Amino acid sequence: MNKAILFTWLVFIFLLQVFVLNNINFFGYVNPYLYISFLFLFPLNKNRYPFLGCCFFYGLGIDFFSDTGGIHAFSLLFAGYFRLMFLRIFFKKTQIDYLLFSFQKESFGLVFNYVVTLTFIHHFILISLDNFNFQDMGSIFLNTFYSGSLTLILYFLGSYLFRKKQIG
Amino acid sequence: MQQLVYFLRKYRFFLFFLCLETIAMGLIINNHSFHRSKFVSSANSIVGGFYHNSSAISDYFQLAEENKRLVAENNELINRNEQLLKIIDSSKTFLSKDTLKYHQQYKYISGKIQKNQYSSINNFLNINLGKSDHISKEMAVINSKGIIGITEHVSNHYTRVQSILNQNSSISAKLKNNSNHMGNLKWDGKDYNIVQLEGLPRQAKVEKGDTIITSGNSAIFPEGILIGTAINVIGTQTSVNKVVNIQLFNDMSDLKNIYVITNFDKIEIRNIELNADE
């Protein structure tokens, strides 16, 4: 994907998250966190400093708007760090394949596994940090499941709708 | 030395990752303490400006409802004023023209909520008042129906408010009936229209439907600001840990116009409390 288009997409998703998706409050408290698609849109690179730095600041930006301290930065960075590991596990890709890697060339099953794993890791950390105590594990798991499902539905619908315009 | 360089080279991404995670963790812990100044807060000029513009758009959709609410409030205030004028018989009342003797303790500043939050565990609001409107830390935020929160982080034009729907929030409250038993108002993080009153002494009698108001015990809230009605008491009437569930008068998901209360005597009250400690 072209850098300008990528940047526009990331800004759009950011604003969508901050002004619309943070106010969904499904069942009174469940919100989708679609900004995690940052991890799937950002191009793969051998040098990981830019990606990790961007993860941190993208998450921190969300934190500024939702007054959550640093929980989005923490969880997005965490999921971002383990992105390459899951890429190796699910797609068997090494550093040589990074440049030409694209979700559209892979089978949907593999992409699904990869996206679901990263989404739930991210959401679990995010919601645990938000609750800030481990007395109420049941509600953390339940909330992770609900908001994770919402995010995944939105992400897959979105990527299906825009799959011809963006190659990424 | 070479080993060290090799180690750093091998784990350079991991170390960078750890470094950023530590910063994030520091910011999270900082966000949980009321008295530290915040770096990550929606009260800064950029984020506040964004919310200012977005609320300017969304305000239009609530104008009719909000107008109705303000007219109702006006109506109540006019009626109360009439009652007071009846009580004050001007022929018998001594009118003081000496402004030095005149003393006003509270001042109300009106403002608007730009960002409302109620679904999280620790909720914060953002209002369109700041240092330029003489807002400072630890001021009461209310509306016509009852309490909303306490100002926490103030920038030039915007302020972050710690909502009563926040696990760190603790406000002194009491029953409106004749007894002066006081307790702490807390929130358990479950239902955003129900808060809890804790630490009531066991001899305090609470019935379903009792009105709960602020106690005026702290220098932040004046006495008698409405909070809500008691819906049930957890634990028996005589147990030590009596917790009262309170249905708020405010619908916390639907707030717009607010007042921030300045207490002119705050510093004086604080000084007396400090001197008493010594």
C-alpha cells in the first residue's frame, strides 16, 4: 500500500475509534476497539523500531482521547511486539517474505486465526488493565469476549468492503 | 564487553519494547493517582479542541431536550426566589450596605460537558472551562439534578473532571432526614445509575426512598447538593459494614449543562485543618 493512503487510513480509523466507536456502549459497557487494525495495516519490516514506536504513539493517542493513562499504548505495543511471532507460527513467513506479504494472497482461514489471536491478546490485556484488579476475572473474560467479537465483526466487514481499494 | 554488545544487538528490539512498556505502565499508574499532574489527559489544548468541535456538532441534536431541562430549572429557581422574598420582610430586615461585612462563600460558574464517559471503570469527563475561567483543581461539578464530579486536571481552556463514577472517587454524603450521620460515596463500577454509600454508623436508620445529599464536610461540595435516593441496604440494619445502594437523580449518560462551584473559603478551611494536625 502506498504510504499516503496508509496514513489516511490510519488517521480515519483513529478518528472513527475516538469519536464513534468509544461511544457504542453495547450492553452498557462493551466497545469495539477497531484501531487494532493498525497492526494488520502497518507494513512488515526487518527494522522494527519504527513499527514499535508507531504502535506506542498510536495507542497513546487513543489514551489521550479516552483519558485512560496508557492502557491502549501498553496493549497495542504488546500485541505489536508479538505480531512477527504469530506471523511465523501461522503463515510460516520469514524475513525474506515480508516485502511481498499480503493478506489477500493468503487463505482466509490463516488470516482469521492470525487476526483473532492478536485481537484477543490485545483486548485481554486492555480490559485487565482497565479494571486494574484481578478479583473479577469472570467479567474481564466476558468483556474481552464481547468486545473482541464486536471488533472482529467490524474488522472483517471493513476489510471485505474495502478489499479492492487497498492491497494490504 | 563483546558479550554485552552482542547481547544488546540480539535483544535490541526486545529492550526497546520493554522500555516503551515501562513508560506506558508509568503513565497508567500516574493516571490512577488524583494528586499527580497528568501528562496523558483530554484537558490539553489539542484534544480539548477536538472535543470542543465535536460537541459543537452533537449539541444541535440535544437542543430541544436541554432547553426543556433549563426552563424547568429556571421555573424552580423563580418559585424558590418568590418564597424567599415572602419570608424576608423588608421592613423588619436589617439591610447591610457595608460590603466588607457581606460575605459570599460559593460562586457558580456555568459550563458545558464536551466529552461524557460512563461505561468504563474509571470515568472522566471533559468540560469547556479552564484556568481562564478561574477553574482550579478540586472544585465541585454539579447540575440542576445533582452531583457529577470533581475537577482534576486543568489546562487553559479545558478541564478534566473525575466523575463520581470512578473507583478513586470518594465524596462525603449524608441522609437528608434529621440525623447527621455521614458516609462515603463510592462506586462499585457496575451500574452507572447506582452508587454506594459506605461507612454509615450502625445506628443510622436508612429506609428505602430516603434522599441522600452531600454533607458539606469537605471544602469542595457545599452542604445539601442532591445525590439520589436509597433503593436498598446491603447487610443488616445493625451490621458494621452497612452499604446503601443509591439511585442517582442524574442520568449519568445524558449530561450537558453543568455548574462548577468555587469555594472562596477553601484555603481558610484547609489552613484550619492543617493547624489542627500540628
